[in-house]
Amino acid sequence: MPEQFISVKPGTLLAPVPAVMVSCALPGQKPNIVTIAWAGTVNSEPPMCSVSVRKERFSHGIIRDSGEFVINLVGEAQLKATDFCGVKSGRDVDKFAACGLTPARVPGFTAPAVAECPLYLACRVTKMLELGSHDMFIGTVEQMGVKPEMMDGAGRIDFSKAKLAAYNHGNYYALGSALGFFGYSVAAPDVLARRMKELK
Ligand SMILES: Cc1cc2nc3c(=O)[nH]c(=O)nc-3n(C[C@H](O)[C@H](O)[C@H](O)COP(=O)(O)O)c2cc1C
């Protein structure tokens, strides 16, 4: 078969990805926030996430020594702070204070969540993999918190309220309108019509 692509230098172009604010803390010390694009969901049962952090980041030692990290999803309203937390180090700046962000208690965790963010996933580290440039911390999601204003009338999380942002090759984007839903390619016509209407 013909080769239909131009071969380019292998890199980290998986996109779009979330850029999240990861909060972390050691007992008795000020909490920190680091922006992470190399974050992922790595297991469903139990729910597990990963964050890949360079050894030289201030946050690296905090996550390693505390064995915790809190992933805070980022909406458009938190995007500027997210960028700031990705260019300034907690060695030099109290990022919660500098960004006017509020630490929120996470039951059983030293690290706070970021109260302004729509949803957090608090993870307990189970493994650290040294991959090269980054160390990947894999953690089990032990607590999850959602802002009350994210819930719809039926007790479900309405993600459209979060106005989540995506990170795509160095730039931040708003999510566009819904294009489909899980299984829509094989959904019955009436289900497809109803669900698509709900998504609009
Ligand atoms: C959009 C964005 C994504 C980033 N993703 C990562 C990442 O996945 N891993 C990482 O180690 N650093 C990442 N960084 C860089 C760190 O957030 C940055 O070096 C930060 O200042 C480190 O803070 P700290 O020293 O307080 O830990 C990212 C920065 C930005 C702006």
C-alpha cells in the first residue's frame, strides 16, 4: 500500500490533552500548584490517574515525599492561573496567593484542592516510574469533589458548566460544541435524536 504520510521527527504530539492544575503539599508547609499536560487516566477499576513530572520541578519532591497529588480540572476561568502555575516555581512564589486561588480541604489528604476549579481527583501514589525526562506518578483516585454549581437537577455532573479547556501543541483552546456521545455511531435513530438534542 502507498505511504500516505510525511514522516516527521517522533515527539509528544498526542493531542488534545487536558492541562490541569496539580496541587500538592507536605505537612506543615505551604501547598503548591504545578501545571501538568502529561496527565492521564490509566485504569478504571480502581480509578487511577498518572502525572508525569520532571525531577527538577519543585513539585516533584513534594509529590514523591507526600505520596499524594490532587488533579484539578481547569475551566476557562482558571486558565490564566493555570498558565502562571506552569511558568513560575513554588520555590519562588506562593502560587495560591499570587493567583488569588483558595485551598480547599480534601478529606484524608494533606494537599488541598483548588476551590475555584470545577472538579478535583485526589490521588494516592502507588508507583513511580522513571521514564527518562519525566517520572510518572501513578495514583489511585481516593477522593473526588465537584463544585455544587456543576450538578444538574437530576444529581448528575454537567460538564458543559465547567467550560473545560484543552491544550493542543502549545496552545489553549475552549472545547467546541458536542459532536456525539459514546456509542452514537450505532445508536437507534430515536435515541440518537434525543441525546443529540440534549447535548445542544
Ligand atoms: C501548559 C503547561 C503544561 C505543562 N506540563 C508539564 C508536565 O506535564 N510535566 C512537567 O514536569 N512540567 C510541565 N509543565 C511545566 C511546569 O508546570 C513548570 O515548570 C512549573 O513552573 C513547575 O512548578 P514547580 O517548580 O512549582 O513544581 C507545564 C507547563 C505548562 C505551561
